[in-house]
Amino acid sequence: MTWPDSARSAVALAFDLDGPTGDAMLSGAIWDRPAYFSLGGYGPWRGLDRILRLLAERAVPATFFVPAWVVEHWPAQCRRIVEAGHEVGHHGYRHERYWDLSTSAQRAVIERSQEIFDRELGGAAVGFRTPSGDWRPETPDLLSAMGFSYSSSMRGDDRPYLHRCGLVEIPARSELDDYASFAYTRNPDWPTGSSRIASYRATLDSWTREFDGYHAEGLCLTTIFHPKVIGTPGRAALLARWIDHMTAAGGVWFATCGDVARWWRR
């Protein structure tokens, strides 16, 4: 594989700015759980600012996949993402489970979300990450027909590839999901059976070894990070150390997912 400017590998940092959206909001249970709402709200209200400052200090671009409900309720914070030169991608309206939605229901969620993006952020999204971690077989065709150029939803490779409809897929694997290390003491536990937060040292070691492998083989690394998880003071410092390690390796093309998709399509 080749990357721009003869870079050896590509890194597309991606953050899911979920806020308090998700299953509890979809079921209505969140309105009886202030602590859950507060935990989710930490992402756009506090963690995002810390992540944006970190990325600015290191001149690294990123992609933020944001449910449109979050854009509606924290518009100023979400506009800062765009103003800083980063990309904002579609992530549902309230973090819906796409595998439960009919084609018409998926279309309705996307249309509503794109209207909000256009009104609040100055343009519709061209990138998509399924909120539910899966989708229905017809979803790629629907995305392509509705003007999306890429998805970062599946897990089946460590290089971009093309769906049959022409949609670029930028796989993001679960070992680079901060929930796996830092959020599984919530209810329900995830991964099942884990009883405590992983150590920062072990997590940084895992992520560093993962990058080293990607870099050695010239691959494309993408993350599934969440500002409400990775955006705390200690974890943001860990993220900074990881970015510094990748920068020091040399020959890394830091790009948005949209940049990677355009390059891969060419």
C-alpha cells in the first residue's frame, strides 16, 4: 500500500461523541437516572474541550462521529470541532440500533440528522459510523444512495476496502475502543466478567504495540474513542503519550477518515 507523501502507515483518530444518547435514552430510562445522563454529558460538556486542545497542540486532525441529538443540545461545542478543522460524521440521531430499523426508518434517522448537521454545522456529513456496531444488509446501499462516501463501522480488515456499492469502509477494531479498557465497570459490565478498570500502563502498552504492528505492515489504524471516556485528565494525558509515540515513529500520515476515504478511492 502507498500513502500520501510516501508515508509508511496511516492513522485516522476517531472519536464517538455520544453524550448521553444510547439504549437508556431510546427506552426512556435515562430520565430516571441523573447519574447516567451526567456521565454521558461529560463528553460534550467537558471531555471534548480537553481532546480538542490536545489535538491542536500536536497539530493532529481527527474525525468525530456525533449523534445529531448531541449536536442539537450542544451546538456551540460541536461547532468548535468544525472550526478546529476536524471532521464530523453521522452517528445516528439518538444512537439507534441500526439492525433493528427498517430501511425506511434508517432513512428517516439519516434525513433528520443531516438536516441538523446542515443547520448547526454548515453542511451534511459524508462519513458514517453505525451507532449499534452492526447494520442490516441493505444499509451500505442506502448510505451510498444518500450521498455518504465512507463508513467506519465494520471490523473485518486493517486496511480500507470497498463495499459492492462503492462505499469505502475504514475498519475500526475493538482493541482500539477505550470502552474495553476504561468503561466496563458500568452496568452492564463490558466485556462480561471484567471487574475493574484496566491500568493505564497496560492500556498504553497495548495501544502502542497495536500501532507498532500497523506501522510495520503499512496499514491504516482507526480508533473508537469516546470523549466521555478518554477525555478525563489522566486518560487524555495517556492519549497524548500515545500520539507522541506515533509521531516519533516517523512516516505516519495523520488524517481524518474522510481524507483516508478520498485517498483510497483514488
